[in-house]
Amino acid sequence: MNVRTRVERAVIERLRETPDGRPRREQLGPALRDALTSERIVVPAIELRALEGWLDDRLFGLGELAPLLRDDRVSEVMVNGTRGVWIERDGRLEPTAIRFVDPDEILVLAERLVAPLGRRIDLANPMVDARLPDGSRVHAVIPPISLFGPVLTIRRFAARPLTPDDLVRNGTCTAEMAAFLTDAVRQRRSILVSGGTSSGKTTTLNALAFAIGPDERIVTIEDSAELRLPQANLVALETRPPSVEGLGAVDVRTLLRNALRMRPDRIIVGEVRGGETLDMLQAMNTGHRGSLTTAHANGPYHALLRLETMALMAGVDLPLAAVREQIRRGIDLVVHQERDGDGRRRITHVAEIDPEGSADYQLRERVL
């Protein structure tokens, strides 16, 4: 047994002996010093601080994942059960040397993340998706849904939200493209940002929203709040999952309908996935020009076809021609983004929709 393992066990024993039986972080220091004295282990002061930090991560934090989350270059941590841990660093996926042998250790980390948020993960609720206090998103899946032990994914976001100028600096778009899109936002043109998973849609959406004037009232609607805008007249809404009893759920569509009663100048929906698409299109067609949203798609044209499909999921008996007319009249621009093999996110298409087009869609590609 190595020294760290000996010390950890001794500290755990002392924490268990606390009067109320509930170990607290502030008890760690005294317990560690007592354990070192009892075990007759001498540790230099600088190593003592490192040892206390390691124990804090192990007993109260995210264990071996903690150093990964302290690296500002790491944007995502993916625990694939007992099969290993992967990270996305600087836009590229890479494996780590971390490997959990005991699946219960991963489950403890997942519970430690979601419990303070009033969420739970167990056999009755084997999946959980939540937002951490720092804005990061955590998603966890446990057996029997997951076949290889508990799976944990933590997506982090930059400490400072990007602006259009930042999109130019990091190569997401050209200066001409940023100027065109910024001007489009200021002219109250409604924009759909499309792209695949992890292509940077939300980051671009957030950057474009920086161009909205300070005298406009904005309502944002998201499944997990990620957008961070500087405007003062801002209302941020977030969906709520059902309780353990299956009650109290609040979805995007409900929030969107309520947002219309809040006198918004702009509505920003983090992502449309279903029937709320029809409500979003109707808002864009009835006085809320300049609204923004994102959708998963493989290209601008495909994004519009997806909007059709999702709008038809609203359960309203509308002919396809009427839905297409709503899309043509509601969406002005489709900004499509992709992630290259080198991990960089780039805007690859900026397409304008002709509102007077034929039964199908006529797109005009902007070369910027």
C-alpha cells in the first residue's frame, strides 16, 4: 500500500468519526494532520498542500477528473464507463491515461455532481442532464441503459463568451463575414444557425447576439442555459424536467408561448428540436423579427427541410405548403457551421432565403 492510499484511508476513518456523521470540507485539514501524526508520516509543507488538494478532489470533488477540468484548454470530458476517459482539448479528441476500474466510483462522481442541483440518478432515473453552477453541462447515463458502466459527459464553456471579433480571431469566419452577420442582426434579420453536434452553433449564436442593441428586450429559451449576453434588458428561461413522480415538466414550447407575453423585441431559442419550431416560426412572422435559433443539420438546405419536419411535429393540421411559407417568410439567413478534422469550427455557408421563391426553397449563397 503506497503512502497516499494509507493517508486516504486514515483520513476517511477520522471523517467518519465526526459528531454528526456528515464529513465536511473544513474538517479535511485537521483530519489530514491528525492522520499524518498517527501514521508517523512527515510531509514537507509544499507537499502537504498538494496532498490536501488531492484528498479534497478524491473525497469531495471529481477525483481524477478534477485536474482535467482545471485545464482551460479542455472543453469536454467524456467518461466511457470502465473503458477509459477521453477529452476534447483545443477542439480535438484525445484519450487520457485515466481509467476507472470500479464503476461505482463513476456513479459516486455523477451523484456528487447532480445531487446539489436537486437531481438524482438511480435505477428509476437512469439518465440525467443538468447545468452546473459554473454553466457547464453534465450528462450521465447508468446501467441498464449503458452497457459498459456509468457514462459521464461534462461540457465546459469559455469563461468569457465570444464576440463576433473573437470568431474572426479564432478562424470561425472572415472579417467580411462577421461584419455582414453583425449588420444582419442589427437590421433585425432572423437567423438560423445550423450544424452538426459540437460544431459550435451555440457559441456562434451567442456571438451574433452581442450585436443586438442595448435598448431591445431579449428573451432567451434553452434546455440548459448556456447563452451569456451583456444586454441589461434580458430574461433567461430554462426548461425543467419532470419530478420523480413525473410531474412539473416545463418544455421549450411552453416557455416560448409564455415568452410572447413578456413583450420581447427578440426571442432567442437555444435549439429547436420539435413542435416548438412552429411556434418559433409564427413568432418570427408576427412582429418578432431578428430572432435567432439553432438546429442540427448537414447544410443550409437540409436545415430548412428539418424545420419543416419539426414544425409538422407540433400536432397542428397544417399543409406542407403553409409550413414552407412560414419558413420562407420567417427565416432570412441560414448560417451553417462545421468542425474540421483539425478541431476548428468554421462557418462554411451563409445562405439567404428568397421569400418570394417557388414551392421549394431558393437559397442565395453569400461569398464572404
